[in-house]
Amino acid sequence: MIIDSHCHLTYEPMSSSLDDTVTRAFNEGVKYMLTISTDDKNFQNILKIISNYKNIYGTYGIHPHEAKFYKSIDSKQIQEKIKLNKKIIGIGESGLDFFYNHSDKKDQIKCFEQHILASLESNLPIIVHTRAAEKETLDILRKYNNIKDLKILIHCFTGSKDFAFKLLDLNAYISASGVVTFKKSQELASTFKDIPNDKILVETDSPYLAPVPLRGKSNEPSYLVHTVKFLSSLKNLTFDEFSDITTKNFFKLFGELN
């Protein structure tokens, strides 16, 4: 069994053919999916999906690109959203993206910190997007982790090995996407080879970042098998062994799924 720990099922082309998407995933052994919130206006669609599909769970959060539209959001509002359905099991994705800077850095930081506070108060994992902001992400996570141990998932990790191991010092879990399979990602593959098995999750980030040999196509949860095959070979494990490890890691972080 495999769990796609990060996908966007409210996005096209998956949203308009969701039954087929879910069936294909299930047939490839991807039994559970976590569909991720990036803004408030789309959250109602996530609530509908998780109500209609037993094997799909959701999150609530504001992506750093969208932070400029949610300057007034606070941890209390975030907590109110996650209480709307018991299948909302995570907070995010939230974080810092100083590569694109679609939102002002100050707005991103403020929004991120409110998500972290909601994570601390609710005891739900925080799903972190970080790009070109390694120092700032670490500084913020360390600050709040000193208050209370955070449950952290770094999604679609593409950072440095040094960054990865500093995150591991915070007891963070680190998720691999299809990027790790790309020919130009040897350094990233080396990093994942060294990350302890009990700290790795897998994801598609679909419809983005389809893995080799499907790179360039619109991604979907069924394609996760290619990333798992790549990583299991990298780790000198069988496909089933690595699948079981990442599934157990998901349950450790998010809890057992009903």
C-alpha cells in the first residue's frame, strides 16, 4: 500500500474526472490520498471531495503565493476551518517561497507563523512549502519548536543535504516527489539516500512534477509508483518494503486512517 501524502485533487485535469483518477490510483496500490489546501476559496471543494471518497483526506492552509490575499488570517480562523470535518488531518500547505516572491516576504512569514500556531494548538502536522528560504524556514520552525514539539512535514523537498539534516534535528518528516527521479537531480537523490528511512514520505504534488518516465505529462496519484520504484532501488529495498515504510511513516505523523 502507498499513500500520496500531497496532491491537489481540486485542480484540473483531475477534478473533472476524479472517479477515474481515484480508480487508477487504487489499482496501482495508492490506497489513500491527502488533498492539499492552498487557499480559502477552494476549501469547500476539498470538503466535498473528502465527504464523497472514503480514502481521501484533506488539509486547510494558505500557500505562501497567496499570503498577500490573507493578511488578516490568524490561528483561530485556521482552527475553525479544520474543525469542519474530522478528515481534515493537516495544516497547510504553508511556508515561505522567496524564489518567486508572489507575496511580500513579511506577509509570507506572518501567514506561516499563524499556521504554525494553529498546528501547535490543534496538534495537527504542519505541511511546509519552502523554496529559496532555507535559513528563514529553519529559524521560524526552531523558534516555535522550542515552545512545543511541532509535527512537521516538509513537502516536495528539493533543498540541500545540510538543510535536510537540520530539519531532521527538529524531528521533521521529509517528502519526496517526482523531482527526485529527474536526471538532473543526482544531488537530491544522494540526499534522500542518506535520509533515514523512518523519516521519508512520498507524494506526487499532482498535477505537477510527474516523475520519470512520465515527465512532462499532467501528474496524478497513480504515477506515484514510479517515484516509489526509484527510491526503493536507491535504498536497496524492495518496492513493497519501501511502500510499507513510507505508509507507516504517514500513520506515525498523521495517525491511523479510518
